[in-house]
Amino acid sequence: MPLLSAYPFRCYPTRCEMGRGFSRLQWKKQAQLRLCNVSGFITELIEVHCDRPLLHVLFIPGNPGVVSFYKEFVEAIYGQLDEKASITAIGHISHTEKNWEKGRLFSLQEQIDHKIEFVDRQLQNSETPIVLVGHSIGSHISLEIFRRFPDKVAYCIGLYPFLTLNKESYQQIFIGTIAMSPILSTIISSLAALFGLLPNLISASLVKRSVGCSWSSSAVTATCTHLLKYHTVRNALFMAMTEFGKFSEEPDWTFIRRKGSQISFLFGIDDHWGPLSMFEEISKQAPGVSQSLEEEGHTHAFSCTEAGSVWVACHVVNLIKNQIFGLTLPDIFRGTSMEVKREWRWKLSRQSAAPITHPSSYGWIKAWVPNTNNLRNRLWCTRLVK
């Protein structure tokens, strides 16, 4: 029987089950947009921090990598984690409101290197473990970060993952044709920029009536301020071109199998970027990977609606709670002093049940628990069962 009261986080599954009947939730703390210099490039961050985080959730967006689309999603994760974790969403280079990079184009590999540099400079020296969450192509980028920092990352979650080409998708063929042609990419980017010259009320109305009839106000605003810009669309198409070139190769099944207990994917029913054939292939190639199928009717662009943002955030929080904090006493006690063992037993004796045995990866927790001379390590061990 799960010891739910032993987890420091709470979750709200009923809110996620509301689906289309969702009404806006107001979290205590709002996510803030911040500009950050990463490798000499101006980068947009959406972040919300707590004073003593148990972990740091780093979110990598899809393509376009405009973090303003994920504001409600970030706030929902933070609120459902009971404000016990810090959340950061990092945008792609030049997928920004202003043309900071003066028209330079950035490939998939350059975007990956950019995120690795951010982790190395901003998060590497912190004792707080990292949970990577990626959407679409962000799932691939998250796996590359995981490969670079295997001891720092506690868990990696891919949402509607784009990991390989879907040759049966007409949408991918169409987008690939545009992305591969500099002329077509320039024309599409110029058309988007022309719409961006319209007054805000007119452009927002056009977006709402055309593609965003069910979108949240923040998604409509992000479209007008970021996507209707030449440099953003041109960079999104150039990045897509390099994605299609990269994904002509097979995923690195060896790495995914080796780290399978620390990886989870969420697929959609009708998603050409992450088709069910990929779900089946992962089950065959890496059976240790946790996979889920979303059947609530949300789309690949889940973050454009408030209901989608909260439902997927609840899924992420449940994974964090079950996969990361599903520890057993023998694994926690291994290499731990008798003083800490007694402290744990005393706290657990006040509960009505014992922690469940869960086949999750908890190797990282061993690095935080055994050294009880460090006050922070002892606090970590204690706070897990409060």
C-alpha cells in the first residue's frame, strides 16, 4: 500500500480529469519571464523558484521553442508539486520576441549544445537533482542532456516525443519540403512577419479565429509576439531541416535501454510526431522504459490550452512522485549511519503503512543520503518522509 503521506508533494488528479470542462486555476506563485545569457546568446527563460527545492525540473520545449507557450504548464507543475521544486523552462536560441542574434540560423545540434551549456553553467554545481522534461523534439534534446550529465539527472520525461521520422505522415513530408527549401522557408517567414505588422488586436483576432479558437490567452499572445516574426519562423524551419536530417538515423537504443528505468514517455492517440508505431518500437527495443498513452483528447500542442497544460502537468507530477520517491527502506538504508536509520524508523512508525517497493531508479538518492556529516544531506533524508 503506498505511503502517500510520506511524499513531500501532493497532486490533484481530479483537476486533470476535468478535460474540456476545465476552469482556470490560480496558483499562488506566477512564473516569470527572464532573459539570460547562455554561451553568448540571449535566451528566454520561464521560471518559478522556491527557497529550498527538493529537485529542479528543467523543461525543454519543442519546435518552435517559444517558452511563453508553456507558462500555464510550468505554473501547474510548480503548484501541484506543492511549491517544493524549482521549475525552469529554457527557450531555443533566436526563438525569441526580439531578433537578438541578427538573423543567424541555429541547427538542432547547436540548440542541444546551448542547453548542455546552460546545465553546465547554471545547474551543475547545485546539489539539487535535476528532472528533465521535454516536449516533442525537446524529448530528444533531454536525452542528449541526460547522456552528458548521467549522475546529475534523476529522471527524464518525454512528452509527445519526436524521436524519429514518420514516413507515413503527410504533415511531416509537407513541413520537410518547406524546410529543405531556402526559398520556400523565406517566403513563409516573410508572410508570418507581414501578419506580425498588423495591430495587436487584429493579429490576435486572426490567430484566435484561425488556429487558436480553443487556445488560452497566453498562447494567442505568444503567437503574436514571437511566432509572427521573421527570425523565429526562419529559425524554426531551419531547425526542422536539421531535425529531419538527424532523424534519418535510428534512436540510440543502447543508451535508452541502459537508462530505461530513469526514462518515461507520454504518447498521444493521434500524433504524427510521436506515432503509436514509435510507442510499440520502444516497447520492443527498450522494455524497461515507462510509457503512457494519453486518451483525454489533448493534442501534440497541449500547452496551447489550459486544460492540456494542467492535465500533462499532473501526469508529470505523478511520475515524479511515483518513479523518483517510490523508494524502499533497504535501498535508502544501504550505507547509511545507524543514527539516520533510527530517525527514519521513528518517523515511519508514526505512519499507518510502509513505503511501497517500486522498480524505479534511485541511484542518485544514494549519493545524497549516505554522507550524514553534511547537514543538507541529512535534511534531504528527513524531508522525504515528512
